[in-house]
Amino acid sequence: MTTITIPKIKKEVPLFILFLAVVALLGIFAMGTRWIYGLGAVTNLSDTRPWGLWISFDLAVMAFSGSAFSLAALTHMFHRYKYHNIARVALISGFVGYISAAAALTVELGRPERLWHYFFYWNTHSPLFEVGMCVITYLLILTLEFLPMLLKKLEWNRMLKGIHFFEIPIVAAGIILSSGHQSSLGSISLALPLKLHPLWYTPMLPVIFFISALTSGFAMAILVGLLGMRFFKDWHFKKGVFSGLGRYLLVFLSITLLIKLGELAYAGELGLMFENSYQGKMFLIENAMYILPIIILLIPKINKRRPWIFRAAALSVGGLVMHRFNVSFVGLAGAQYYPTWQELLSTAGLAAIGIILFWLIASNLPLMEDEKEASSQ
Amino acid sequence: MTKTNNTCNTCISDLTRRDFLKVAGAVAGGLTATGALTNSALASSGGGDIPLEDQKAMLYDATYCVGCRECELACKEDNQLKEEDVDDLSGHTFTLIKLYQSEDGSEESFRKYQCMHCVEPACVISCPVGALEKTANGPVLYESLKCIGCRYCMQACPYGVPAYDWSEAYPLIAKCDLCYDRQDGTACALACSPGALISGTRGELLEIAKERIAANPGKYHEDRVFGEHDGGGTSFLILSGVAFENIGLPPLTEESIPEQGHTATKAVPYIFGGAAGLMALAYRATMSSEERAQIQEEYSKEEGETA
């Protein structure tokens, strides 16, 4: 008998993950109702409100999956090897993020069984085509970036060497593709000048989407890194990694905020946010979630302490999620809309699947390089 | 070939840097080519070889409309759509007559809702799989077999035209096709007895509309035809006695929606190219002197081998 050594899979499952598994199952059940009964029966979508919670979920998840490209650029293009371990964590969270966003398409699309049409019927001037193509290619790139960890675990050394040879080009292509698609996610809304509220509609949307995804990439890396250290005892990061990421976060948060408010001021529409409207309030909350972390990260002693860096990062991810929801939902004209329980449950399920997948990968694959190896770089 | 010795097995550290620069260049080049294609495709999306004034079109003069809804019935019959009672266009209703009344009742007008068959349609540019097409003769057609159901066309259309059959588990878009296969005009125009709807070529219809405006100064809103230039122009032209916004027509500029987004699309290849270039620069600039020395060593080793 030939023997293939299959590495042991970790057996003990934390309670938290069991709970998420239940949520995931319920979510799959809710997704089932959409496949059987259809969009009209299980969602509150209509002809004047054709996009709902699923689209906003996709936009938000894809945005903070930017952690993969922010950190990849920092570590590998700008040679900051100190961030090597956290870049791995960011890579995995981006990877599972994209997988659950892509999975959302199977319920969101009216004709999910025709997803393959993307490859056959091209409309190269559609922003959505650009998004789709970049996401598909980028998911492939992320898989290639992720594969070495799996191959190392399986000890398939020859394949490992093969992939290894292409790593720098792979990382570079990944960064270019994700930059492109983050900004084209913003271009989607450029086609809606009459529908999107002027607080959010600007020709700068692609730039804002790109910069804010880059920003939240740093925030997400901080969040996942610090949260993960509680669950995975073997996670370790070099000294100053989190305060360093905090500094980058501060810089990019400020740039994002400057572009957002500066553009509004240029258009003479700053006053709109103080109008006592639903959109005005949502805009204020969104930007408060950018301003608060900037303040936290500016205070000298506090900005070196992990709990505060964590809070700042959580706030900025919140601000980003708000922005994506505002652009795709709050700021859009259309019929009254609130998600149904099927929409809510399936979205929660997709998020749970993502987290479980992350846990599976993180607890079974060698994410951390040990000090010796890392220092030899 | 570079050796992959001592260092981390699973990251990019010990690199073939020159290869990276090459590949980054190739990636940028490929994307630039896609971008160029994008721009030329946009330029030709204006309806092929048939000049605009000879394309199929319709004129709706709201001041002639009496609200008999014969056009709705004719459309249902011609497209074999089921009867239903709706307030908006839907998967089974391609055209609809609505009545507008001002609050004091002094002003009223009908409006015929249907696909406007834009000269540069937002739906056509937005559809990722090209299921919507601006045909050479004017009608904007939907190819149901390509559609993946993303609903971007519904979102992008400023007139709220593309509609879904929400009762289906795997629905499709539905909308007016300007009776593209009929040679004698459109079913709704043929059914219109008060003469509010006329089908013909865009050129002759614009002429009729302008004659009516000239003959009745002050009768028509702003003394102009909606759709001659609005949103880049439409093939469904409207004459109205009341303000356009009162009968639900959007305040469009003369620039079409695809044209507005064009600036962003045009920038794409440069952004990609620029990003690749910047990354290559950053890669070189931020390299430590040790790494530089290492590369130098590799170079000289390779040269030594080939010599």
C-alpha cells in the first residue's frame, strides 16, 4: 500500500466556532429559500430598489478584504519585512473575504447558474465587467499566494519551489488587480448621477473607493491580528508592528477624509450634511467614524497602546462599512427597503462561513514564520 | 536562475527581481490594451451605420393624448403579455399611461411610460455581459439568453425602465423593444386614434415636433422636444404642455450617462500602468543596500556563467 501522509487536522473546536457553524447552517437554509422560491418571494427588492443588503455586504467585505493588498504592498513592494507575519494574516482574511463575497453572488444574481457568462460575453466598457474580471483573476492570484502555505504543510516541496519562483510577479499582479477593482467598484455608482445623494456622488468615487479600501486594509490587519492572538497561541508579531500599522492607518485615514470632505467643499455641498435629513445624519456618523480614530491615533501615549489601536481600527472599519452601505443603500433613491429575515440570515451565514474558513486555515496551516527564518530576510 | 536557499520558503523574499519588473510591465501592457478596446467600443456605441435621423423612433405629444390606453392594450397583444393592474412598468407591462394633475387641479397631462431607446443608453454601457444592445436602427434590445440577472441596468436607467418578473425564481429583464421586427411602425402608435403617438424616423418626427412648436408658440413646455438632446438624446421623443419634471421626466443634462462615466473609464489604463510603474519604482527605491549587493552578486554570477 502506498502511503500518503495527511497532516492531522486540529480536533478541538471552540464554542464560538460551533455557534458560527449553526449560523452558517441557518444561512444556507435561507439561501435555499431564495433558490427555490425566488428573489421576489424572499427579499424586499423591487424594480425601483433592485439592489439591497447583499450588494452592500459585497461592497463592504470586498473593501476590507483590501487588507491583503495593503499589507502585501507594504511588506513586499516596500520591503517592510517586519510586517511579514501580519501580512500573512491579512492575506488569509482577504482570501476568505473574497470567497464569501463571491458566494453571495449565488443568491444575489437573478441567474446565478449563468455566472460563467462573464468569461464568454464581454462588455469591456461596463464597470461591473471590470469588477467581475478583476475579482475572478484576483481570487486566482490570492489562491496562488495562499497555496505555498498549504503546500508547505503537505510537504509538496517540488510544487512549492515552482510556485515560489513566480511569487514576486504574483504579488505585484495581485496588488495591481485589486487596486483596479477597488476603484472600479466606485465607478459602478458613477452611472447613477440622478439616484445617488450628492453627499456621496462625486466623480472622485473611484479614488475614494480605492484609498478607503487601502486604509481599511491596515485597520482590518490590526483587528484580525489582535483578535487572532486571543485564539491562536502561536501567533506572534514583531515589536512595534501594531503601532506601526496604527501610524499608516492614521496617514491614510486622514487622506481619505481630506479627499471626501475636500471634494464636497469644492462642490459647495458641505452644508448638505447638516440638513436634518436621514442621509445627512448617516453621513455625519460615517465621518465621525473616520475622525474619532484619527484623534485616538494622534494622542501621543495612547497611540502606542494595543487596546486603543484596536479601538481606532474597529472604528475605521466601521466607518468604511458605513460608507459602502451609504453609497449602495442609504444614499440611493428608490422604493422603501428593509431586508427580510432571509436576506439578513443568509448574509449572517455568509459572514459566518468566512470566519469558520479563516479559523480552519489559521489553525491548520503555518501562518507564522518563526523569528529565525524571518530575521534571515 | 536564482537559488531559493536558506530563507523563508513561502514568501516572496528571495526573489527574482528583474522577472518581477518584466511581468509587472506585461500586466500593465495587457490591461492598457483592454482599456484601449474599451474606449473604441464606447465611441462606436452610437448606433452603427444608419444616421441618427434615419433611425426608427416615436413621437408622443402629450397634449393630444386622451388617456384611452389603446396603446397599452395593443402592446400587450403584440407582445403576448398577461393582463395585470400595476402602477409602474413591470415584467408584463412594457408601456403605461399615467395621469398627472397639479394640486389645485388647474393643470393636467398624460404621460406615456416606456423605454426611451436612448441614443447612448446607460443600460447598454452598464451591462457586464452585453445583454443589452443599441441596434443600428435605433431600438435598444435585450438578449435574455446572455443575462445573468445583476440588475445593474435597472439601477443605471434614469427612466426606471428595465423591469423584472419578481415572481420567477430565476427571473429575466423585460422592456419595450420598439417593435424592432415590424416594418409598419410600432403596435402602440398604430393603435393610437387621437394621433398622440406617431412612429417614423427620428429626423421626420423631430421636424413634425418642431413644426407644432412653431405653429403654437407657448403651448409646449420650454418650446422644445424632450429627447432631442436630453441625456444625449432618445429615440422616444416627447412634447408636453406641462413642465417635464411634472410628468416624471428626469432633469438630465445634454451629456449622456455613459459619457459622464467615460472620464473614469478612460483613466483606467493609465491608472493601471501608473500603478505598475510606481510599484516598480517603490520596489527599487526602498530596497536596502544589503539587498542591492545581493542582486549585484547574482548578476555578476550569471554573467560569469554565460561568459
